[in-house]
Amino acid sequence: MPEITLTMPTQASTVARWFLCPAVGGPLLGIAWWLAAPGGRLQGNGSDYQTWLGRDLVFVGLAAVAALVVVGFVVRSHSRTDFAPRHLSALLGSGVGSVLMWLTGVGLGQLFGSSRTDPGVDGSAFGLQALSALALWPGIVAVVILGLMTVLWSPPTRP
């Protein structure tokens, strides 16, 4: 009978996993944003300026949900060892995921076309009007990591 051995993950694989999970989630959320947002593939009129706020709010909502998922994993896996590399890679992965979410949605809008856009109207093509929304996902993760470090940090003991 073969012997099964369990190995502990190395620090490099742990850091890579913390970075890649949010980064890979970005394009998936970009597809959801392009499908669900007004002026996207399934609904709304891209040339109607009143739908542009809704398009940005769908992006913000998806980014906030993604941030809460990452924060849930950050809080759940908190330990005093390897705190900085794991959570800083989660923060960087969230930033990359947010940008990839935006680029995926905009790219799909350009590639497959949005519903009822008017080339004569600036902003009617599928996109994000408030680019500051890109900072929401990594911003929420950063605030939680800062809070964890503030509340749970203890100075190193001297020998």
C-alpha cells in the first residue's frame, strides 16, 4: 500500500496563492460586470448618460464583494507567522484583480460590442467613468490588513 505524506506548503507557494487567487478573480468579475451592467451586453442603452452611473455602481458592488471575500480569508487565516508576505501579496493581488476586472469588461465591450452604443456620444462605449472605483477592492483589503496589524501586532521580544 502506498504511503501518503502530507507536506506543508512553502512560503513561496503560499505567497503565490495569496496573490493569484484575487488576481484570477478579476477577469471573472470583469465578465460578470460586462454582462450585468447597464450598457453592457445584456441590458441598458450605452448612449443614455443616465445609465453610466449604474454601470459604475455595478463595478463598485462587484469589487466590494470581491474585497469582502479576500478580507474573509485574510481574517480567517490570520497568524503571527508570515503575516506580512501573505497579506501584502493578497493586497497586491487585489489591486491587480481590480485592474484586470476593468480591462476585461472594457475589452469585452470593445470586442463583442455593447448594447445600443452610439459612437457619436462620448462615454457610450462600455467602460468605467469613475476610475477611482479601481481603488475600492484593494482599499478595503488594505484597511482590514492595517486594522489587523494595529490590533494584533506585538513587538518582538528581546533575547
